Amino acid sequence: MNIKFGATKGMVVGKKDTKSADGKSTYYKLSIVIDGEAGMISCTEEVFNNADNMKEYNMFFVYNESYKSLSLKKIVPVDIGKVNSEPTRPAK
């Protein structure tokens, strides 16, 4: 059974992919900072490819009870949906 966790704001500060000993699999990890605490967490290839260093995201996690592991399943940039605060200029 998997347990999903809601969004938590955090920053990606590093990325690391590692090949398995037989070269058939690749494992993906992100270095993240949440509330001043840093650590590495496993993630999907899609999350890894969409993550940029030094960028804030809303992060969605899942806990796999079978493997007793927490992983990052989805990221959404924090700036999506923000209102542009720059004043608009009249068209000429």
C-alpha cells in the first residue's frame, strides 16, 4: 500500500543519477531543502528531468509500505499561478 502526502514547498539544490551494477537500471535522486533541512530523496525519472537546481517547487511525496521508503512523485513550480505584479503599460 502506498500513502500519498500533499504539497510541501521545497527547493531542489542538486541532482544525481546512478546506474545499477549490471547497467540495466538507473536510479534518480534529488537533493532538496525543506524548512532549512537538507537531504536526498529518490524520485521518478520524470521528476528528475523536470527539476532545475535552485528552483522552488511544491513537492508531492509517496510512502511505499512494502519497501518502507519515501519518494518524490511529483513537482510543480511554485511560481505557476502567481499573478504578475508588474504594472501594465498602455499600448501605443
